[in-house]
Amino acid sequence: MKIISMIPARYAASRFPGKLMQDLAGKPVIVRTYEAAVNTGLFDEVIVVTDSDIIFDTVRDHGGKAMMSQEEHDCGSDRIAEAVADMDVDIVVNVQGDEPFTDRESLEKVIEVFREDPDREIDLASLMTPIDDWEEINDPNTVKVIVDHRSFALYFSRSPIPYPRAKEVGAVYYKHKGIYAFRKEAIVDFKKLKMQPLEATEKIEAIRYLEYGRKIKMVVTTSEGIEIDTPEDLEKAKKQWK
């Protein structure tokens, strides 16, 4: 089984433009993320796919592999789908460019899902981590996920799900971490599927798979790391790196 990691990277982030080029302990965030993915030792190849000449040149200048997108894309999955269409691969792992603390244990868990799926029931796998901070649960920047008894995703939302009408029941809240592992055919098909209203409303691309009946297996991880979405996150990352 050939497994690669693709890191979609665009320069113009809405909340923190240019965040992937911000300095983190002497190297840009995107380079730190690339190196973290390589250092897991899990992949036959790690490639940054971008629409930015600056990011492309920076990754290459630091000895990394990078590809330029040939089309305009609305989301990272579309960008990856274009890049892998003609590649001979089985599993594609999407590592977000703003995740410089990406760790081997978490990635290994989503890859293992496919090794334990002989019937090829699962289209993609992703990570979730338990959260109990109500400020974070109510934060729209934190994507929440609910799952069935087999840990297949039922829905993703920026709203608190489940709604805490009866807090005493003790439901566990899960934050979705933006790492996905896809069968190649699933990610290639994604680009052909038209965005539906739920995805367009929530701005969560994983919802597109659910709207078209695809199976997403969620895996619990306790590894938090730091996703760099804001300047404040970058400052936290710098402190943690030290």
C-alpha cells in the first residue's frame, strides 16, 4: 500500500493572511509542518501543493518537495485531488499546512484504519479529540463532530453539537482535527461533487462527503498540538516550540 502525505498550502488565509510564511523558531510555519510530516517516517513521499510562488520557492529552498496547482480551488481537498489525479498511490493523507506539531502517533492511527478495512467500507478517516472547555465548545472557530456507535461521523458543525439541553447526561464533545486520510478514489471523486448548502453554510469541507453518503471513520486522539489560525496561536506555538 503506497501512502503519501499532501500538504495543501495557500498564502491568502482569511483570518491570518500569510500565516504559513510566519517565522517559527527560525523557519516558516509551512517548512516546520513539512518537516514534521517527513519526520514521522510514515510516508513514501511528502509534497506541499500550493497556489503561491512564495510558498513553492520557500519549501524547495529548504530541501522539500512542492507542486504548483494548475487551477483555482476553494478548499484543500480540491487542491489535493488535482495533484494526485495521475499519481500511483493508494492512501493520501492531508496534513494541514498550519499544523507544525503534527505527530507520528496521530497520523499512524488514521492510516491504520485502512489496514483494518478489508471490505473497503471506509472512504476516509480523520481525527477528533475530547474537549470540555465550554468557551472552546461554543467557539465557531472550533469545528465539532458527533459520531455513531462505530465512530463514523454523523455531522460536523461550528455550533455546539450535541446541543447541551441536558448537561447532566454527560455527553462527550469532540473537536475535529483537520487531518484526513483518503482512499485515492475518494479524494479524486470529491473534486467532482458539487458543493451542497450544508457545506456552504458551515464552511466545513468534510460535510460534502456526508451529504453524498461517504463513510468517514473518526479516530480519537489526545494529542492537541496547535493549529495556527490567528496571530495569538502563533505566539502560543513559539512558546511551545521552546
